[in-house]
Amino acid sequence: MTEATDGIPRRAADRQHAPSLARTNWLRVRYPLVSVLAVLALFGAWELATDLFRISPMTLPSPRLMAKSLQTMLAEGYSGRTLGEHIVASLLRTLTGLLAGVGLGVPIGLLMGYSRFVNAALMPGFGFIRPIPPIAFIPLVILWFGIGEVSKILLIFVASFNYTVLASAAGMRSVPEQLVRAGTNLGLTRWQLFTSVMLPAAMPQIFTGIKISIAVSWAVVVAAELIAAQAGLGYIIADAGTFFKTPEVLIGVFIIGAIGLLFEVAITAVERRVLHWQSKA
Amino acid sequence: MDKITVDSVFKSFPPRQRGSEAIVALDNVDLRIAAGEIVCIVGPSGCGKSTLLNLIAGFDTPTGGEIAVNGLPVTGAGPDRIVVFQSPSLFPWMTVMENVTFGPRKRGVPKAEYEAEARGTIEAVGLSRFAGRFPYELSGGMRQRVQIARALVNRPQVLLMDEPFAALDFQNRLVMQELLLRLWERIHPTIFFITHDVEEAIFLGDRVHVMTAAPGRIKAVIDVPFEKPRLIEIVTDPRFVAIKDQVLHLIRSEFERSDRAAEAAESAMRT
């Protein structure tokens, strides 16, 4: 199908009046351009406001001041570690806990969705833990495992495990009966039915669980680092806050946001590729 | 020999709530279908047509009586009796080709064997150009063609069709009916075809069975004397119209009977 650049399908008759190349290019860039201009305007207004109202840099540093601080942080690091090391510290904790949580959560969730017996045995536990915000466990894990890496990774593990288990179980239970029957009818064994029909059919919900797990894990790691850590993005903003270094706090917050956004973009891209078929049936 | 025998089959489902009675879906159903025959079942909705199909498919077991295919009792579902469902039952993450070859692939049939067969079958249902497409890229009628291809590629002796064309528009339905008869000419499978469209039943069937409203029984069996191959023009043939008239009357009397039964039950509850 022929599509105009702004996504509106064109009819055959319209093709004779196809817009010029210059116009096509303009149509393609106009909205992104608006977005970029809006961001620039925001920073401009921010800069102007801090100047005009003589806002103390401790309350709200101007963008220019923050750019300078960022330069210093990039060059000298923060409290003995480079910015990269802080970022890697946070990422490593998150990914370790996440991988363990998803790796264990998906199979257990699938089993719960498949077997009513397993579900009956495990559901009360998960049902009880699910509504507890993962950060409520921080004092407990510090009590048990100290303030080292173990407690932070454990927290992330618990959070991501919980969400993937419940999502995978729900995904398994919502596999259309018709597809299972079609598979049985074609002569599949129970195992083949599980791996080739039920698992792929449950994939969209499993993916949703993983997406939520990633977002929650990122929030949990920052929270845990706020309370007890010697490195990491959460540590930077907590430490900088204690010493009234507002530019560093804001820079830390921005980096946390940017990485969270990158996670989201990456997982959505993977989802679009793998699950291109979902919600189009 | 009969391909499918249904012998005094009785099927009931447990009551939904405490105090209510068990639901009798099928009451003493007898049916004999010869090899290569096309038998159509019509009846009011809720009369147990689909229940009967599920029992023959082996998705469910009868409460009483016996069902046999090729003289052997049905113990479970299998690729000798492929079901074509009304609602989309294609695997949405597989292409047309992958859907069609799914059964043979999983049963360990060598690729050399099933691939040519699959191509031929996809061509026979007119979808060669769409072999690499996904179901969501196809229209409703095309999806049903894929489902039929996915069934036929297994060379099933029996096709169980559960209102397969009910969701299609009128034109597509006619096209699919003729297509089904053409495909039947190729391998002569035994077809058990459920529909609520009387014209469709007579056009396709060698025999039309009319079922009663719940609990389902076979109310009447009507032979359709037209030779195959049939063309859609026969629907205006006076003999066709006469049969249609007869079937419609049988079904209408069922509606009236079930309405009266409902009224009686209601007034009984009031007193």
C-alpha cells in the first residue's frame, strides 16, 4: 500500500497530485522539529527565570551551571569514582537481579498457569507478597544481609520475580482453548503443546510482565542505593543532596531518567519484532 | 462399512449451580456416516450440535453410548479427524506456510514429504501468493482457507467442520462452499458439517440431519438427491427448494416446541 509520509493512506487519484520532495521532507520533520523546539524553549525559559528572579543555584541551578557541573563530573567523577563506574554499578545490580527474577519467574509462572495444583499451592504466597511495595523490604534485607550487594540484588530479584510469575501465570491461563484444541487435533504431544502452542500464545503477557519488572527494578535499585550504597546513581543523588550540591542531584536524576527511557525503548523495540502478531488478530 | 458410528450417545454436563439439574446436551443420538459421505447437521442454537462434534473429535467423552471411527472407539483427538473451527484457530505467530505444515512437522514427517504436499494444498485453496503472510494480514475468508489447508495437508479421513463459514459474508460463503466441494473431489474425505444455514446444509450435504432443541436428538434425516459435483445454481432448482421448505418447517416446529416448553416451565415456576 502506498502511504503518504504523514501516515494517511493515499488514494490512487491523489497520486497525480503527489506533493513535491521539499514539501514531503517538511511534512516528515515538522512534528519532531516542534518537539526539539519545545525542549529548547523550556531550557531557555529555565535559564531566563533563574537569571531574572535571582534564584539561588542551591534551589534551582541554571542549565548553564548544570552543564558546567556535568563537565566536571565527567572529568573528575564523583566521590572517587567515574560517572561511568556509578552507572555500571547501578546497571549491574539491576540486570543481575532482573535476570535471576525473570529467569526463575517465567518457568514458575508458566507452571502455575498450567497446573491448578501448583497454582493452588503457590498463589496464596504470591497473592500476599504482590501488593507489598518492594521497597518496604529494604529494612528487612539490610537486617538480614547487611548493606552489601546481596541485599540490593535480592530486592530487585524479589520485585521482578513477583511480576513475571504473575504475568506468566496469567498468560498461560489465557491461552485460547481453541488453539490448544487445534494443537491436540494435529497430533501434538503434551510437551509439544506446551512449548509450541501454549508458550508462544502466552508470550505477550510474559512480555508485559518483563516490561513492568524492568521499570520496577530500576526504581527499586535507586531506592536501595539512596539508603545504603557506596556507588551507583542512587548514591550520587543521596550524597549530593546531603551536601546541598543541587546541580549534581539534578544531573543524577536526569541520568536515571534517561537510562529508564532507554530500557523502555529497547524492550519495546524487541517486543515489536518478536510479537508483531499480537493484537492484530 | 460405516466410517463414523454414533450409538445411542448421551451427554450431560454437571449442573452449574447447586439445586439446578444437570444439563442434558445430547439424548440418545444415533448416527451413521459412510466413508466419503458429506453429512450436514442443522438445528436450533444450543441443540448440542457442537457437543456432538467435540465427542467425535475426541475433545470430550460421552456420558453414555459409544462413538467409533473406522470401527474403533474414539479415545482422544488425532490427525485422522481434523476439526475446522468457526472462530480463528490459526496460530497467529506463524505464517500461512508454517500453520499449514505445523501438524506434519511436529509429528516428525520428513520435510521432503510434507513440503510439496503443503505447497499443493495452499495452491488448491488459492493462497500461493500468501504463503509467507501472517494470519493478521489476511481477510476472514482467507483465514478459513488456511484452516482448511491446514486440515487437508494431514490427509484426514474425516473432516469435522463446526460452522466454518458462519462468520463470512454471503459472497465469500458461496465461494468457500464451492471450494469445499472441489477439494472433496480430490481426496473424498468423510465430512461432518455443522451449520445453521439450511441452504448451505442442502447444497453441501448428501444427507441433512435436523436436530431437536435441547436436549439434542436427531429429529429427521433428509436425503439430498443431487449428484456431485454440484454448482451453486442448484439452489433455485424446484427439488432443492422443496427440500429447503421441508427442513425449514422441521426447524420452525422445533423453535415453537422449545418456546412452549420455556413458557410451561415459567408458568410452573410461578405457581
